[in-house]
Amino acid sequence: MYLLREAVANVLTNRTTTVVAVATTAFTFACVGVFLLLYVNLKTLASSLEQDIQVMVYLQDDLTEQTRSEIDLQLKADRAVGSVTFVSKEQALADFQNQFPAESHLLQGLGQNPLPASFVVTLAVESRSSDAMRRWAHRTQSIPGVAQVQYNQEWVEALAGIVRYIEVAAIIVGLILSAASVTIIANTIRLALYSRREEIEILGLIGASATFIRVPYLLEGAALGFLGSTLSLAILKAGFELFRHEIRSASRFLGVDALLTFFPFQMCVVLVCVGLFLGCAGSFLSLLRFGEGRA
Amino acid sequence: MIQLFHVSKYYDRRLALADVTLEIEKGEFVLLMGASGAGKSTLLKLLIGAERPEEGQILVQGRSLSKLRPSEIPVLRRKIGVVLQDFRLLPKKTVFDNVSLPLLVQGASTVEIRRKVTDALRSVGLDHKKDLFPPGLSTGEQQRICIARAIVNGPIMLLADEPTGNLDPELTSEIIELFKSINARGTTIIVATHDPNVLAQVNRRVIILDQGKVVSREQVCP
């Protein structure tokens, strides 16, 4: 109880420094949070796009019914395949005419149906990454009777690339700004230690253990980290809602706002705990440098 | 109770204590005298484990201080009361809170703290000022609060470094009388001073230091 009271007294004594430290820490955490939020949303978008991606396996025109059945069986037996739907040449033509009625006269001029029969394949969940998709397409391409395997490869790979870059950037920025937060908190604690150095000396003189002297400052660091990270989440949430509102009101991004997600509750708890831990680390560094308890 | 065997201490090659050997019995009242820089404060710092000797050995209650682990030093200090010339009171804490600090660091209960702090303040005659803050007290009162803090947890010995350095002769007499009454209850007292007024009033064993060396172990009066 005494140690907690001392920690509160520390915070109140250095009110301005504390407010500045919490605000700066919140800002740095918020910068990391922006990257994390971008990463989380792109990752969600990527997985939702992967969900929708279908692979078109176009067949050669001169295939016998038996070869087509063999390909059908081979695809259905493949563990990477979730579902297979056959689209005949006639069906393909009908679909084209339905989707593009204005252009249907182009095909009529050719005299015969130029569209190939195909299998529309949805891959199993574990095979939807861009690498797995590329490997599967390459393998399927070599099946006799298959003319071409097509999927939106460039788009999937570009998105995966962006997510990877954001991931790396989030880690680098996160590490740099976390170090900055630790330094800010360490400096705040150092100021507190300096302003109370006489008290620390007295405590050492009357037999206070190093733990007894350190705990209030560790608690103060933890409180700064906790407040900083909580405030940063509040800033991020406000910014996020503002952004979503803007997106919603811009008609050309219709439906995009539904895809945007904020951090789930568990992640918010983890982020606050990380802030708390970094605060403790900052205090610990200052205490080590200050060297109390050695006297 | 306290034994020093051939203790030497240097600060940046400057000799602070040279080959000091002495013994202080339990319940003794000893004056450490000498000019500034004679080594009095260094000797007291060695006794509370704030400094370590380069040579020699110090035993307190038969325990060698050189062999104490850092975590054991606070335990040693809880048995020793320290009174300093500049009082070292916390200005933003009340008299009661200042005196209760040694008990708090030992984890004493609230009831025990209240009882012991009241007793200690009563023994220095300042129990009626427990709610005041040190800056509102006179220098003599501040020194008495410092003494109350030093004796609140019933130490085996009390070390005082120039305790009357900031006090006039009248207040010096008050403080010395206080030390005598504490000593009468069995606490070993070592007072480092260069004030001849203290010597005149104490009339006990005097150890005189000069440039780090013990030059006299005079027994003034039993």
C-alpha cells in the first residue's frame, strides 16, 4: 500500500512531466498502431479476396468425353481442391451472352463457338496462398487435355507482396518507436529519481531493500506505459471511425467500409500489456543507470 | 560488538583511514574526534556498509562486513540508527511519516508503527508535533526528529556524524543529554564530532583520529 501511495505521489509530484510523457508515448504508440491497423485490414482483405478467387481450368476443344471425365476425377481427388464445377462450351457461351449482351453479336459473326469448356475450381482453404496457388496452377497445367489454367495471379501476388511489406514495415517501425517510448519513459523516471534522490539516499540509509526503493518507480513506469497505450488506442479508434465515416460517405467506395476492421478486443488487451511492459522496461533502465541500492 | 582489524580505506589513492584497529563494546558511548578530513565520517560509512575497506576486516556482532552480500546490507542498516549533521528529513512528509520510515521499510504493521513512532517522538519530547512538516520546526527540533527516526526500530547502535554541527551550545547540550538517555537504555552510541563542547559534556571514551590514523584511545570517564 505504501509503495502504491509513493508511486501515485511520484506521478502527482511531476504532473507536467507525466502528462508530456503520456502524450508522447501515446503518439508513438499510435504511429505503431497505424501500421498495425493497416496490416490487420490488408490481411483481412487479402484473406477475403483469396476466399473468392476461383481458378479456371480451360480444356482443349478436341477432348473426348472420357478424357474430360478423367480430368474431372483427377481434380476432385486433389486434396488442394475444394470444389469443381464443369462449364461446357455451350454454358460458357450462354454465360457470356448473359453478362455482355451488347457484345454477343461479336461471337455470332464467327460462326462457331470459340469459348472453351472449363472447370471452375475453388481451392481448399490451406491452398489459397499465392505460392500454393501458383504451384497448383503449374501442376494442373501439365495434365493432358488442359489448355490453360488461369486465375487472378497478379492481383493476388501483388496484394500478398503489399501485406508482406506492411508486415516488415510494421515490425521495423514498431521496434524503433517502441525503443523511443522506452526512452521517453526512462527519461521521465530519471527525472523523478533525480528529484527524489535525497529520499532514495535516506531510504538506503535506514535499510530499505533495493526492491522497496525500486517498486514505486517501476509502478510509475508501468502506469505511464498503460496510460500511453490506452490513450493511443483511443486516438486510433477515433481516427479509424472518422476514416470509415469518410469512406462511407464517398459513394465510389460503396461497401468498402464493411471490410474495414479495428483491432479485436484481445489484441487491444495485448497492446495495452505491451505498453505496460515497455513502461516497466523504461523504469528499469533508469533505475539501473541511477544505480540506487548500491549505496 | 564492533571490531576493526588493520582497516585501511583509500579514495583515489588518497588515504582516508590507515591501519585502524579498535574495539567498541556493547552499550559503550564513544566519541570519535578529529579535524575535518581525519577519517571520522569514513569510519562511520564503513560501519553501515556504505563503503568497503581496501584492507583489513570489520566485525559487527561477530559478522564480517566484507563478507556481506549487497542484499544483506539493508538488513545490517536496520540494526543501526544514523543521525546526520544535515538531518536528512523529508520536507514533504509529516514528522510522523518521517519517523515511521525505518518501520515501513521493514514491513511493520500500522498498529506497531503508531505505537513505536509515538514512543520515539515522546522520548525526544516532540510527540505533540507529529503532524507538522520539518520545515516548520526549529533546527534543534529537526535534529531531535532525526534522532527519533534513528531509534524508532530499537537499533543495537546509533551512529551520529557531527550531530551538533548546526546547533548552538544550548541545543548541543539537549542533544547530548538525549544521546546519554538513549545510551542508558543499552544502545551503543558512536558520535563523530570535532566540537569540544560535546567532549566536555560527554566525558566518555574518546578515539582521536588524525589523517586517518588513530592517535589516541583515551578513556575519559567510565
